[in-house]
Amino acid sequence: MRTRVITDTATKQAIDGANEGLLNKSELAVKLRISKRTVDAWMKNKRLPFIKVGKTVRFRWPDVLEKLQTFRVN
């Protein structure tokens, strides 16, 4: 399978803006540089806000950042 590389800046912005901050578990783990297992644990401990529809889980990036700020030490 060949991976398509997107080089057009306008196309990249359109794709990035399509979900407007909605991420799945894998995407969130990559952005936060943590494992999916850690995402699961943080969800269970109510450290991450999430939206669940059926079995689908999504995260709003601004909500995640806001929640993580509450754990800031300094």
C-alpha cells in the first residue's frame, strides 16, 4: 500500500479543520505523547473529558487542554 503525501498547504489546512479539534483515542495519544493505555486510564480516572456516542469515543482538543491545565503545578 502506498502512502499519499499531502504537500499543498491549503489541502492540509482543510483536512486539519475538518474535525475542528475532534480526535480519536489514537490521535490524542500521539498529540500528548502517551500510550493509548494511558489515555484509557486517564479517562477512567476522569482526567480527560470525552464524548461517547455508542462505542465511539472522541475528544475535543480545547477541552483536553483546559482540563490538563487544572493539573499544572506552577
